[in-house]
Amino acid sequence: MTTTMTVTSGVRRARSAVGALPRSARAGAAILVVLAAVAVLAPLIAPHDPNAIDSARILAAPDLGHPFGSDALGRDVFSRTVFAFRTSLSIVFAAVAVASLVALPLGTLAGYFGGWVDQIISRPLDMLLVLPALLLAISLIAIVGPGSLVAALAIALIYLPILARVQRASALVVSQSGFVEGGRARGWSPLAVIRRHVVPNALGPLLVQAAILAGFAVQIEAALSFLGLGTQPPTPSLGLMLSDGRDVLTQAPWVEIFPGLAIAVVVLAFNLLGDGLRRHLDPQGVVS
Amino acid sequence: MNHRLRFVLRRLVLTIPVLLVMSVFIFLIIRLVPGDPVRTMLGFRATPAAVTQVRAQLHLDDPLWAQYRDWIAGVLHGDFGEDFVSKAPLGELLAQRIPVTLELTLLSMILAVVAGVPLGVRAAVGGRWARRLTEGFVVFGVSVPDFWLGIMLVLLFAGTLTWLPPSGYIPFTDDPAGNLQYILLPVLTLAAAETAYIIRTTRGSMLGVLGRPFIVYLRAKGTRERSIVYGHALRNAAAPIATVVGIQFGVLLGGAIVVETLFALPGVGRLIVTAINQRNYPVVQAGLFVVATLFIVVSLITDLVVGFIDPRVSDRGQS
């Protein structure tokens, strides 16, 4: 009975939240849906093979068949951008998903139980905040060596303490509400109270923070690849494309401009969505 | 005054475990490399004799706690070991590199504060256009990757207009004017996103303060609007702004790694990236240690400044 009520109210709230989102947030969500479709359908959308070298088209200017022009090896920049979306968004999605899935139980337990449980969980996570974010990522890459998977792990490691903190604060607030007290009074086990009451009601801020961080993850991934520490050539990646474009900047600026704009659009979309969600899912202002 | 002194001491003592954790973490980096770090550094064709020699040189065969003790003792005396490739002492190398990174990050932060705070105030009290323009700039500044913005600036100012050099560096002591020419584009690149954050924070903090009763009282009293906004409101809104400046300094230090590489500035960030690609672990460690220490020191200074701007913060620390 109670469970059904919580679920229905949750669904109703989610539905009304989507409807009531500001236009900018809905625009952000729409852009992301389109970009996700581009990433998934990359082989169907890209007009050319992203790695096909064409000596006749070296640094060729944009035209109808090649809307973003060609790079120093004659590769089609548009096709490479489409495939780079796929690489970047997969890395970002994996990183944020892993960080959120680990942060959810850790933050919830720390916030619900407090005391020594909180200390055991939160103190080690705080240690990860001792280094600036990009430096933490670079330290991990220095240990393991560069690569896409390492870049994803590095971003997840940066985000884990931030997301766990948000979830902890949110769970702490929810744990003090009457309905959680009610669950306890009914004699439910702590795990049942957490599962039925705390997690569903404390999830909002985590989602908001994850959406905002996903945007920055695109930038971090691009920065790491740009430095040669992330995705390795010849896999198309937005950061690597920026690094390639830099060498031919004056002769062929299109090699540089389009992948950069692509990054800006993704980050913008995540920001719009995150800011819009914040107002609806984070009434206590837990998210920084 | 007494409780302020206690606040300062408390904050200083709390920094010690942070430095300790950071130094252990950075010390462990080379020890965490999968397999044999010396083989990774020397390449797979290294002779066993060379491997043994380098292991001994880096004291990798000593017990772990002794290695840490020796390393940290050296670091405290400015001895960071030597560059694995060029055999140069790292202390001297860092002494050349640190000023470049400091110049870049500090100038960027100053520019971001000088531009961001007034714009944030305008966004809070100004008309619709002031608000729209600043909001547009904030969205732009936050969304555009800094290194791409840097490349676009190079394309415009160094490529098309040829007003400024595209990359490179001259020390300030050699040629102050030349130094500023070389550092201008990197500073603009790094400052753009920071300015956006400071505008956003200033606006939010100002809006919070401007709604408080004492502002209504000042208005009723007939205090000039200028003095209300810049004298009374901004002073009360300053603590959150200072906090964000401190937090964002860490982001700037990270951004400096990318911007230094982009503009070929001989700073610590570029040193770290080059060293990672060469698997030059002693340099990686020394560089990371320096940047992390800068970050911790700046966080400490920020907390102290915020404590002095807003006495409520230092009072809370006491109870």
C-alpha cells in the first residue's frame, strides 16, 4: 500500500517536473537526445569513413559533400566529429554512471547512519579532494598510462567524492523527515527504510549534480585527449581533433573550429538541463 | 581578537594532515605503476644491470617507510632528486618553472576578479540588458572549453591580426613588455571561465544580500544607491565570492596544465605532461607535489581571508 503510493507520487512528480521544466532545460534535454542519437547511429550518419585517408583532399575547404572540410590527412572532419561524439559521450557516460552508482550507496549510508559509518565512508573520500580535479586525473594516468578507459576511470574518480557528498547531504536531510521516522517506528529494518523512503526521496540532487558534471566531463575528456593522455589515435576523439587542428590552424581553421563548437554544444546542453533540473529536484540547495 | 587567533591556529593545524595525505599519495605514484616502474622507464630493451642501477639510484629496494622518510626529508630541503632523462637537479628546474605557473594563474585570477565582480554586481542590480548580457557571457564562459578558446584567440590575435606572438615565453626579468605580450593570450584563455564563475557567484550573493532588511533600512534612510550597492551590500556579499575564488584556484592550476602546453609556456604544468609522456617519474612526482602544495596553501589563505571578511565563519570554527 505504502510502496504503491510512494511510487505513484514519484512518477507523478517526475512527470509534472518534466512538464514544468523551464524552456531552456527542455532545449538542453532535446539537444542531448539528438546528440545521443548521433552517437549511437554514427555509422549511419557519417557520410564517409572517419579514418579514410584521401591524398586528393588534404586540408580541403568545406563543401556540400564535406560540410566541415578535410584535415591534414584528407579525412572528412564531419564524419570524424560524428564518431568523436560517440567516443566522448561513451567515456563521459561510463564515467558519470560508475561514479554515481558508487556514490549512491556510499553517500546514502553516510547520510542515514551518520556517526562512525559516516566517518569511515567520508574521510577516505575527502582525501581524493586534496588534489585539484585535473591533477587527480593526471596522477592516475601517470600511474596506469594513457587510454580511453583510464580517462573514464580518472573522471569517475574525480566525481566520486563530489557525488557522494551531495548524496550524503541529501540523505541526511531526508533521514530527518517524519516519514522516515514513521518507517522506523513501524519496525522496518534500516535497509528497508533506506530502500523505500530515503533513496527515492534523496535521489534528486544526485541526478542534478550528475547532469552538471557530465557537461564538464566532456571538457575534461577533451582536455586529456588534447594533452595526449586520453583517447589514443587513430580513434576519433574531440580532444585529439583539436590537437590535430592546432597544427594546421592558419591554413585550415575548419579542422579546429568545428570539433570545438561540438564540445561547446554538448557542455551547453548539459548545463541547461542541469540548471533547469536543479530548481525542481534540489529544493534544499544541496548541489554546489 | 583572541578567538581569531585561535581560528588561525586551528586552521593551520588542520592543514598538516592534508599535506601529509597529499605527500603520501604523490610519493606512492611511482610505486603503484603496474609491473616494474624502472623497466617501464627504461624501455623493454634495458639490460638487467641498468635496471639494478636505476633501482638503487631511486632507492626502490629500501623499505617503503624509509623511502618516504628520505624523499620527504629531501623535499623539505628543496632537494627533489634528479631528472631521470637529463640528470639535472629537479630543485633548480622547479625554481625556473614555478614562477611561470604562478604568474599565469595569479594574473588570470586577478583579471577574473577585477572583471567578474563588477559585472556580477551589474547583473544583480542592473536592468534587463545588463542581466541578459552577463548571463549570456556566463553560459558562454562555462560551456566553451578553455583550450579551444585559446586556440581561437591565437587564430585571431596571432594569425589574422598578428598583434601578439602565438606561443613562447620571455621571463619578466629579461623583458617586462615582451613578457606581458607572451602571457596575455594565455591569461585571457584561462581567465574566461573563471570570470564567468565569479560573475555567477557575485550575482547570487548580491541578490541574497540586497533582499535583507538592513538594505531596506538604508534605502529608507536615503543613503545613495551607489554607496548601498558597493559599500554595504558588496561588503556583506564578499565572503562567498572569496570562497569561490579559492576553490576556483584549484581549477585554474588544472587549467594551467592545458594552457601551458597549448602556448608552450615553460611552467610546471607543461613539465608534468612532458614527463608523463617520457615516463620520467621523478619529474612527475616533483611537479605534482609543487602544484598540490600551491593548491593547499591557497585553500588555507582563502579560508583565513574568508574568516576575516566574515567573522561569523571564524566564530563558528570556535564552537
